[in-house]
Amino acid sequence: MKVVVVGAGEVGFNIASTLSADGHDVNVVEPDEERAARVESELDVRLIRGNGARPQVLYEAGVRDGCDVDFLVACADRDEVNILSCWIAKRSGVKHVVARARGLEFTDSPSWARDLGIDMMFSPERSVAREIMELLSVSTATRTAELLDGQAAIYAFRIAHGSPLIDVSLMDMRARDPDLIAIVVYIERGGASSPGGSDNSKSLFSIVPDGSTVLKEGDLCYVVSHREQAWKLEKLFQLRATRALKKVFIVGGGKLGFQVASLLEDHYRKAEIRLIDHDKEKCEKIAEELPRVLVLPADGADINLLKEEGVDSADGYVCATESDEVNLIYCAIAKSMGARKCIAVVRRRMYLNMPERIPIDSVVDPNEALASVILRYIRYPAHSRALSIIEKIDAEMLEVVMPEGHRLLGIPLMEMDIPKGVLLALVSRNEHKGGGKGKEEARVFVPGGRTCLEAGDHVILFASTDRMPDAAVFFDGSENLPSQDKGADVPQLGEYAGGWE
């Protein structure tokens, strides 16, 4: 596949690196000398120095009349460059064009992209704001990602000392609580964050579990669950449940900070929300748009201000300025003053593991989220509606909608030759309330070995990044899977879900 990437910032570099490693033919367009030098020295791609909005630069990258370029991904720092490069590419015959939009107004309506001939236009702020709100709402989770249009999510929980899950197999966990709509899909064990939390000599290793896997104290478990059962998971893993949000601090009044404040204002009517930004004019504008938010023109690390406003009783402190370093340091300060959960926004991948090194609870990376959604569209265009790429653990989740007449309908999962390493985590099925032709409601459940898929089912697949293409092909209906990836050595889903139904 031939791909042109316009812009080699964090997002573009990440996309170009991943696609090049996948074996695709990648051209990168970048005018900045420092970024271009990094691409040239670290990536196996062809570099074109120049402005991606200029036809002659795109021509050099292979975008010309009658070209055979499959994708153009425009993720430069300026929306105008991205839009114009996509417009030129589409008219040159590029099959798919994708644009990043920093301005939220460009993604408020799908007509913007459609009228310009852009296949997809992405802005990560809204989805990242929802992730931050979920992290605040489920305070013991260290990571989360939304699934099934918000019906479900994946959460990362660590097993606390005294948890009833210690030394329990996943099969027994399911048997103890058959009503639990949740499944552990990945485990990190050992390392500095293992029991005791200070032994850096302990090695970290990962487990793709099956029903016989036994949980240990300190395990970081990635759990796919119905969102309404997150409170039950918190009690199992952490022996406590999140209380309703009463007070939240947000530092940084940019697009992301504004979106977080707006979501909190809508969903937590009784919560005290304080937004802090050093720009007085910006604060005045936000105060007009968000009347229930207390907007303070100040420094987010002003200790006297934080004390006066009661940061020691805050349920959450979110730092979303433009500086990664400021966000991390300010969160550490707020944590030391007693804020219950501190979340830092970072845009460089080198900071993703900082919660293991300094006293903060979670980091959220908008650039990772954007790269993830663009890679989703390129890798699996038939299933681009709902995929989460969990970069830290090199895993992916894909939502598949089962069509009428699919060859897998009506077959028990235990009889399917599901590719090795692929797990069916959740199924969402529309059912008529009260039977008959009443109102349809979605039922989300963990499938077992005897579960048969039905037309219209939304199925969440979990797999490592290298295995997900096999899963996509298998559920697309192709019979041309490699033989070594099929067969009896596949971990049986029914065992994992707690025994055959």
C-alpha cells in the first residue's frame, strides 16, 4: 500500500513509523528541518522537504493525476495545510484522504469534510475529554477507552492488597459472579509497580490470559466491561468504589480543558468545577460559555490559591496546558497537596510511563488517540467505526457488526476456528423489551463457548496488533487464513468466560 503522510510531528511520525514497520511504501512531507532530520535518521521512509499544501511538493511525493497512492494522511500543525493537501490529493486520484483538524468547528458537522471531498476528518479533543471524564468517574482505573458507543469500556485496574481476586483463576472469577459483564483480556505483572511498588529490579512481563490464568496481587489487569458495572470491578480489584464527583480542578482553558469542563458541567450538576488559566481574556470568554464553572485567572500551581480553593478535598485535578512538563509537575504538586486523582495531558510518547515514576495517577495523550484513530481507518476501513489501539500493550480492539447471511451466524463459538490469540470480549445485541415487537434495547454480555452470533450483533474483538489483521479477515468472511493460525490450539473462549454454557 502506498501512503503519503503530510506533517511529521508526533502524530505524523507515529503513523509513518507504524505503517513503514508494517511494510507499506510511505512518503513523508515535512518543511521543518529538525523534524525532517528525525524522519530521515530514524524511519525507513522517503522524505520530501516542503509544504504539503503546495501542488509541486505533493507531486514529488507521488500525488499527481492518475497516481496509485492509496492514502494521504494530512496531520500538519495547520488546518489549512491539511485541508488543502487533501483537496489536491483527492482531485489527483488518491483513493482515500484523511485530515487532522485542530479547530473543533471543522468536525462539528460531517458536511465540512464531505463537501471538500475529504473521507475522514478527525479532531481528538472530544474523545480525549470523554476519556478524562471516565478516568475521573472511575477513579481507581489508570487507563480507559470507550467502546460500543459508550455502552462498554476497557479499564486498567491494579489488584490491591486484600483483593478477593488474589490467587483466583479467571474461570473461577467468572463462576463466582456469573452476572459480571466483564472479561480480563490482558495482564501486566511485576516491575516497579508490583506489590510494594519500590523494587525496580523486578522484571515486567505481560500475559494474554486464558481461563486457567491465576491473578496475583499487584497485577495490572485490562478489563473489558459494561460501563454500568465499573463500580463492581472497582470493589473487586481495589476494595473501594468511586464516590460521586464533588469538586474538580481543571488547569488550562484550551480546547481540551474547555471540553472537559463542559462535559463535567453537563454530567455532574452538583459538582464544583474550577477552571484555572493565566489568560484573563480567555477566562472571561469561558465564564460566559460555562456559567456553572468557576473560572479563575491564575497559575494552576499557585499553592496559596489551591489551598484557598480546597484542592485537598478535590476528587480530581486535570492539567491540560500546552506544556507536557508543566502538566506533569503541576499534577505532582496537586497530588502532594491531597487531590484524590491527578491526570496530566501529555503529547510526547516518552511521558506515557510517568505515572510509574512520579506521584500522579494517569496520563492522557491526544496525539496517541489521534494516531490510533487514523491507523484504525487505514488498517481496517471496513470496521473503522470502533477500534481502540492500546499502544502501551501493543494490542487492539475492533468492533465487528455481523451482517445478514454471514457464514459464522448460528455456529457456537466453541466450533469456530477463531484465529489463535483472538478473543471475543463482548457482544451487544438488540432485543425487544418484553418480547414481540416492543422497543428494542441493547443487551451487552460476555459470550461463552455455546454462544451463537446473530445478524446485527456488535462484537468486540481483542487481539495483539500482529494478530488483529487475521481477526478482521476471519470476520469479514474470507476463508484464506494461514492454517497455522487456526485450529485446536486456540484458547477456547468458553473456558475463559467460565465454562461452556
